[in-house]
Amino acid sequence: MSGILKTMAIPTPQTMIIPVLFTSAIAYAEVELDSISINASKEETSIEESGFNIEVIDTSEYLNSNKDINQVLNQTAGINIRSIGGLGSDFDLSLNGLSDKQIRYFIDGIPMEDFGSALSLNNFPINLVEGIEVYKGVVPISLGADALGGAINIVTPNLDEDFIDTSYSYGSFNTHRLALVAQTSNLDGYFLRTSGYLNTSDNNYTMKSVPVTDDLGNVLGTTSAERFNDEYQSRMLTLKAGRIDASWADEISLSLTYADNENNHQHPDTSTNIVFGKVHSKNTSKLISANYAKRFEKLSVKSYFLAGQITETFYDTYSRSYDWQGSFVDKSSPSQGELGNRSQFKLTDDVIRLSIGGDYRFNNSSILSMNLTANNLDRKGNEKIDVENTSFTHPNSIQKSILGINQSFFLFDDALNINAFVKQYDYHARIISDQDIDGIIQNSETKADISNTGYGTGLSYQLNNSNKLKTSYEKTYRLPEADEILGDGMYIRPNPDLKAETSHNLNLGLISQLTLADSSIRNEVNVFYRNASDFIRYVPDQVIKGIYKNTKDVEVTGIENSFSLIYQQFFDFQINATYQDIINKSKTGYNGLPDTSYNSRIPNEPYLFANLRMGLTYFTDDYHKISTHWSSHYVEQYFLYSEGSGDKDHKREIPEQLTHDIDIEYSIDHNKYNIGFTANNIFDETVFDNYNIQKPGRAYYLKFRYSI
């Protein structure tokens, strides 16, 4: 049984109904006993038993709510997610002070980078997911990751179960969300799974303080206006089939995935002063993957191979200037678009990934693990309108490989667990682009080669029956992504001179659990430290274009605490808080001059945030369930620019945020039929994650779910 709670003794009458989690469905069994204990198997708990700072989120309590993966993650200690709008909008996930591309994402251990915007976390309904593994700081070699600040691994249901889970929700801003996952394994050792989703929304919520501008773009004041060019739609379908539990394979499978989206852009990601009326983009992702896993007597092997093509097309084809009322005027030149030159640019990435890893168990106290991952990306482009844009006429490419070796020790009757590992990072990029060579723009080929070695260790020690100490350290690297080093052909220029980001990550945590006759209490406190350098940051050094550069040295220190209480399965209470100081340790700025913000807190980054969730659950005599939960999310105000410069009373800031949500659900016939009601931001607070870019206000959603 996955989840935070590992063991809970529950007093029962002579006969009671026991809810047991099976994948994404809940079943009930009638038994006769005086008491029961629910225990996770050693295999299921081994991840959390290591010294790494890991939190495993059980998604079962969210299945009837209208939440996606990001909304669930945003309630987790140490995580804060910022978005620029409604459904499908770009987001930035921060984990213990490091964020965005510094965090790696996986689905069943396969990296999701370069999968396209249709397969991002804010598209996935929670019903497709059995659990979410959050690795804070140190990442184990099994993921083969070049993460700087942590990783998030989406875990889908086990392959040896039979179930159907389908749901549909409708709510504010004409939002529709459909999800389906179904699987059968009663096919003489074979299994078949299908899963998919469909998300649509107009995202036409009201912005309360948008700028009023004149024909020259000068801001004259503010007004309220409805978003009129922010429609979003995404679709995904995955088919997976194979053989399980054979003498020659625990799993051998083939998976096919198709996903696409269409996203209208209301304004740039950084400002509401410019308004778009026709700008939009389309993404298509086609993936095929194969998996093989087998556990022998002392050796276990696991591998995958993935190939795919991801296309992203950007449309800026109208020579117009819009305002927030939806009115427009034609531009003087027909070659001009709403943002830059008129353009229809298609970017195509061909990706190949493979991984092979294994564990060798010398004895019950010693395990040696190895893992090798290799990634290849070829990028090409095609511009249909703007003849001046010749980006990626010749394909550019990236090859990346990561080799990891880990030695695990289990001592003192498994009370002490020690992991020591080393990682070798190798990276090669081929860039063909227009470069400034001695003041002359020339189309030239350059190559980038990076080779680094990282290392680390993790330790956990069971102090007594109730307390466990965990600590971990890693020197890690994050290699440049395609947009950063190759550019995107539109608004990001290539930079072959980029270096890998590096960080020293240190974690120290204490987990305390107390199991009573009728309740369970858990508290976890973690102290974290990050010393990162060669940060890859976007520098908007031209009117509508920019470039990624290595600029900042940053030091992060912080503490997070999470507390949970479950009483008789009737009342549950969870609260967590995170405080982090993200300090600029760069003595020079972009121009090589002394940085006036040296030793100051990094601007435009939240430093204090907290979450609360509590609820009541009632089981009727005829196996129905009624539950209600209240959730709150708080973020302290923070400055847009450095707090050490200028008058603090007149500085631009992202204001304090406090929002409240309600979830009510009613389940019938052993959770077979379910109705859920969600109200987000119930007090209709005006909230921002980014300066002057308002998020949706109060919203209501009704969800219907069928599960067997």
C-alpha cells in the first residue's frame, strides 16, 4: 500500500469494513477480527527507507476531486508551483529553492524532458496516477537523472491488476476534463492497458487590473477585462501491452503514446502590457517505448528504449495590435505580426532514449547497483512566412549519457541503511546557427562538449520504534537543455558556451511516527542546504529575443516541516510549512561589474509558504462514503526586484497570497459510483504568482467518476 502512512493499528468491532487501495480503485472486504494492522511490503517501502529525502504521495484521497498532478504537488512541503494563467498555462515548480529545468520529471522512471507541452504535469488528471515520488535534492542513480535540485517521478498502476477508472468533470470557464484508465491482466500472462485524457477550457476569467494603453503602447490606467484569447485543449492516448510474470521476464511490454494540444496566448509570459488576439501554438507528441525487467536469484535487470517525435508550431500570422477589450487596429506593415515578424514556425525534435540498469545482491547486507542512460535529440525547423528566419535549416543535435554506480549497505538488522554512489555525466552538442564572429554574422557550426563527475551518499538510521534519522549529500550537475544551448528558432538564441549547472546538496531530516489504538500521528522535519553555481538563466538582451547564460552563484538554506494526524479514519489533518533563504552569491553581474545584490535574497522567488488540509469521512451501513475536505494555501509576499535596492515602501512586489478550497465527495457501492464537488479560491481572492499576472478567481467544478 503506497502512501505516507506505513503502519496503523485500528480498533474494530467484531465485524467491520476495511478499505483497501487497489491501483486507482477502492475495494472493501468484510472480516471478523478484534484489530487489524495495515503494513506496506518491504519492496514498496524501500525507497522511503533509504537515506534520500523522499516523499511518496498516495493519490487515492484525491481521486474524486478535480485536481491535476500539479495541484496535488502544490500541497507538498518544500514545493511551490507558480503559473501564469488557467488550465494548460506555463508553470514553474520550485523544490527546496531550486526550480524550473533544475527539477527533472519522470513517468515510471522514464524522463519526460522534451516530451512537449501536451505531456506536462498540469495536463495529467490525478486519476491516471497511483503515486508520486518526490526526490528532494539527492536523486538515486536508478532514475539516470542530471537533476540539480531534485526529481518527481509519476507512478502508474501495477500491471498485474484488473480495473476501470473513468471520470468526467465540468466547471467554471467552460472547463471540461475527461480521464480514462483501464487494464486487464487475465490474458494467460499477458496484460493490456489503455489510458488517456481530454482537457478543454476557455480560461475566460476576469482580470481585475489590466492596463489601458494608447496607440503607442503607453499605459494610461487600469480596468477590468475578460481574457478572450486563452482557450486551451489537450488530448492524450496511451496503449500498453505485454507479458508479465514469465520465467524469462517479470515484464516485457510495448507502449504507444499520442498527445497534442492547442494553446491560445493572451499575453507574453512576463507582462500583461501586450495583448494578443490571434497568437497561438500547437504541440504534437508521438512516442513508442519498450520495457524489460527481470529479477533473478541475486541479480535484477531493468531497461527501457524510447523513440519519438515532438513538434511545436508557433503561429503569429495577423498584422494587428489588440487591447484588453478585444479591439484591434491593423499594423502599418503587413510583414509585422502581433509580437514580431509574421511567422508560422514549426520546430521538430526527434528523440531516442535508452536505459539499462541492474542490482546485484551479494547478501542481505550488501547490494551493488549500476545504471546507464543515453539520450539523443535532433532538432530541425521550418518557417513558412518569415523568410529572414532560417533557424534549424540544418539539424542540430544533442547527445547525453549518465552512468551511475551505487553501493548499498544494510546493517544492525536493517536499522542502518547506507548508500554511496558516483555519477559520470557526458554531453555533446552540435550547433549550426548564425553567430557573431569578429563582428560579422556568419552561419557556422560549433560543438559543445561537457564531462563531469558527481558523487554522493545517503544514510538512514532507525533510532527507535518511532524515530528515524535521514541525511544525504550529493555533488550534482544539470546539463543544458535543447532550448538553452540550441535555441528555439524564434525568441531564444543559441549559446554553445553554456556550462553545466552544479550544486552541492545536503539534507538532514527526522521522521517521527506514533501509532495509537485509534489514531496515527506523523511528523517530518527537514533541513536543506544547496550551494549552486553556473546557474543557467535567460537574459532578454534584445527587444523580443534573449539568450541563456551562466550567471549566478546561489546559496539556499531552508527548513520544512510536515505534520499529519489520522483519527479512526474519520478525521484527518495535514499541515506543512517551508522557509527558504535563496541568497545571491554572485559578486559580478551580467556585465562583469560588481553585483549590487551580492549577499541579498534572490528576487521574484517565494521564501515562505504553507499548506493546510483537513477533513471528515463517514462510512454508512450500506457501504456509502461521504467526505469533505478544506484546503488552504499561503505564500508570503516577495519582491519582484532586489530587496536591497531602492525604497522598500515603493518597491514592486507579489502580494501575500491566502486561498481556500473545498472538496466534497459522495461514493456509492464500495466507491464504484462517485460524485465530487470542488470549489477553488472560495473567497474570490485576487491572487498572483507573477507580478501583475492574475490567476483565476473563484471557480466551481462537478466531477463524476466510475471505478471498478
